[in-house]
Amino acid sequence: MDEIDLLREQASRARRLVVDMAASEVGCHLGGSLSVVDILVAAYAVARSRPGTDVVLSKGHAAAALYAVLHENGVIEENPAPRYGRAGSPYTGHPGPKVPGVRFPTGSLGHGLAYAVGWALSRRLLNLPGGAIAVVGDGELQEGLVWEALQVAQAKRVAGLTVVVDLNGGQNDGHVSDISPMTDLPARLAAFGFSVAEVDGHDIEKLVATIVPTDRPLAVLATTVKGRGVPATEGKAGSHYVKISPARARQWKAAIR
């Protein structure tokens, strides 16, 4: 079995952990967590090969996916699902630095991208290797801070910065296309001085080959399906936040391949 096959298996296990977190006392942001799993798996695979490169989940409400992928990478040793959302647990609905492997708190949308720009810029100013891979949501692009951070990245020519947009088409209140459509997104990002690539956000092999930081800021538009991997939730706006029973979780996990 080659490395890509191992990463695909890792993604499947991570999705099952996310479903377990949806069966917690508080439920979780299931749809966006399932859509971003493959992106996070690929991002951490790339980061492992580039010392000093940090992965920042700017769409922090997909924390369940982050915890699952960190566990699959051995950064979080314990299974985070049994303690997810419980009082006193570090595994809250938005990630913070009490969680192993999480450098920056995210949840207020747009902030994670700004952190990532600052991290990548600091590596250059300190003459250190590495950079940042920031994962943002397409709904998150409605935040003004996103575009301020992109402007700084362009103005400072921040090399080693990759911004991956999880284009699952959904947000809390419905479909992005109905609420605030992002027309001409590749051209917008190119106008900010970014190299732009488009990729299937569930093709781990292509993601690994595409999201490698370069000598100029890179934006990767990754088309995904909200609720990916669970037939009952795929593409459904209602999957944004879900609380299910343990019995339903067992059914959904059995459907994940």
C-alpha cells in the first residue's frame, strides 16, 4: 500500500471519529467537518515534509475534523471523541492552544488566515524555514478580515503561504450562492497577487501535489461536498450542525468507505 492509500484510509478513520463527535452530548458541525477532512489530511502530509510549516484551520467550527486528523497523525494521543464538548475538555467546538498541535485559537472567522499570514511572514523575517497552510471556508470569505489578510500577504510578498478554500457551497444559513455568491473567485485571488490552482477537494493525491507552499502566495480552490462520506448528509444544508444518537452514529460510520 502506497502513501496516498494510507492517507485515504486515514481520512476514512477521521470521518468515523467526526461522526462519533456528532453523537456527543452537544453534537458538532458535521457537514463542514466532513467536507474538510481530505484537505486536512493532505495539508498535514505536506507540512510533515516541510519543517516549520504550520497548518491553521481558519474555519474553526470544523474543529471535530481537526481533532480527528490530529489524532490520526499521533499528535493527539487519546481518542478525542469521548471527551468532545464535555465540561473541562480541551476538545471544544472551536479549537484552541490547549489542544496538542493547535498553535492559534480559531473560531472567529477570518482570524485563522490572519494568523497564518503572520506565521509565514515571521518565518521569513527570522530567516527560518517553513510557512503556513491556512484552510478557510467559502462562507468565511464573506469576512472582511479575510481580504485584509490577503492584501497583507500580497503587499509583503509572503512566500510559503498556501490558502486552501473548502468550497463546499454551504454555510450556517443556507447556500453561499444564495447568500453572498463569490463570483470570479479565481480572478479575485489572482488580482491579490496569488497563484491560483483549482482541485477536487476529495482527491488526496492531487491535494498533496497542489498545496505545497511556493515562493509566492498560493490559493487553492478545493471543490468539496458538505457532509462528504455519509450518504444521509452529503450535499445537505441541514448537515451544518448535527446531533445524533449512538445508534445512528454506528449506521453512518458503517457507510463510510
